[in-house]
Amino acid sequence: MANIKEIARIAGVSVTTVSRVLNNHPYVSKDKRAAVLDTIEQLNYTRNMNAVHLITGRTGAVAVILPYINAFYFSIIMNGLAHEALLAQYRLILCQSNYLAEEEIKVLEMLRNKEIDGVVIVSTALKPEVIEEYTAYGPVVTCQDSGQRRYSSVYIEHYAAFRQGLQYLTGKGYRSIGYCEGRQNGSSASIRQTAFREFIAEHKLDFQEEWMIYDCTTEEDGAAVARSLLEMPERPEAMIITGDHVAAGLIIEARKAGLSIPGDLAVMGFDNQPIGRLLEITTIDNHLYEMGASAFRIIHEQISSDNPDPVYRKLDYRIIERSTV
């Protein structure tokens, strides 16, 4: 089997040059890089990646824990992560957890065993204390606010963002507001629910418990919510919905039933998905793409510099006014 010394001899370059080409080092002339690559192809050379990992101490891979691969909210975060990983020539290993703690632990054990260089946690079922235990083995970044921990985080302030959305609706004159949420017991969901209930109480708004609807993540869920609202003896004047795809399903189904949006029912989304732009949904932009991009930039910098100090990056949010409120 060919080795880098033989490649260097045939290509007419030094062993150092071959090593630089194999490691994608920028300081190699075009002619020498071409000669090395041609020789590698000629000899059908295959690198021993285990040996490379032993030498460099890195695998060139970061694991990403996300609950569901097909959820639209997470897909935009993944787009940001994937773009930055490609620029850095890093591989992402996607690990779907279904919010099962044991599956998330398996990924963190990969970090302990040096199978990966770091872990990005998009959303988690684990307690922060459990995650902190693994920071001794490499960098961890979460896409949610866990407070001042031994791992990094990129986040928006869900409490403030949700209250601003509610303030926007009341400013438009709506006094009865319903709420669609995804996972009822999620950390960010719990914060939003607290913001909602406190705002309703403070402003003495009309509210009924049946207007608080959980487990809404798809267009079909949104359509089901619209049908539920139509059957209620008294329905809210406005809905705030955590997910533009859910909002889209609700709007399409409501319009089929003859409701005017926003005349009969105002609808406000939360995440600024492309479907929201197509249907002109008023929404809260929580910068999901930048969340993913920032998460990767943080973890790549920590891997490259061997700097374990956690970074806490708070992103802005903004209301995008369109035609559904």
C-alpha cells in the first residue's frame, strides 16, 4: 500500500508538501497540489484516518443532537449549522433523539470517547447539570438559554419576545387571545407559557383554557386547530402560534371555512419561515438561521483554539408586520 513518502517521490515534492495537501493546507502552489492529487489518484491512496486522528487529536466531525430531523423549526437552525460547517470543512453527524435522554447521552458519550470534536445541542431533554459533566471532554453548545453554565449557548429571550408579540396584538385592539404551542413541557415552551399567562393576567384579557392548545408542530395540526376553533361556542379574536407552518395550516383551513383573516381571526406566527412570507403571515423573527450559524462558529473556534471558556450569545428578535393581524 502506498504511503506519503512514495507519493512525494513520484510527485517530485517533499513529504511536507504531501502532508499539507492531505490536510488541505492553503500554502501549497497550484502545480504542486495538482501533482500530489494526480499521484494520489494514480496510486489509489487511502488515508488511515485513525492515524490522522491520533496525530492531530481531532476527528473533523461535530455531532448535532436534534429531536426530529423533519421539524421545520429545527431545519432552519440546521441550515445555518451546515453552511458554516461546510466553510470550515467539518463534517456534521446528525443524531435524532426524539427527546429521549438516553439517546442524547449516547451522543455525549461519543465526545467522551473522542469519536467527535464537539456537540451542538439544538434542543434537549437533559438537565443542564448532566450536560455540564461532559464539558471535560470537549466543547458543547446549546441553541437555548440555560443560564451561566460550563457550556456555551446561543439563544433568544423567549419571554421578552413572546410578551412583545402579545403587546403588538393588544396594541391592535385584540382583547381575547389564544395560543398554540408545540411541546408543552419543553424549556423554551415553558418560558413562553409563563409569559403568556402573566401577560393575560396583567392586562386582564379575556381567556379560556380551551384556547391554549398544545402539540402543534405541522400544517395538519394547524388545520385541526382551525376546526376546533370553529366548534367553540366562543373563540378568541387572535391566535399567537409558535411556528409559521402551524399558522399556515390554521389560516388555510379557516379560509376554507369562510373565515376572514384577520377580519374574523388575527394570526401571529413565531419563527419567520419561508411559508410565512408566501402567505403574508405576521410573525416574530427569532433568527433561527443565525442561531445555527453562530453555534457552529462558536464550537469551531473552541475546537481550533483549545479554549474551553463558554460563550453566551443572545440574538435579537423582531416583529415582521404582514397581513394576518
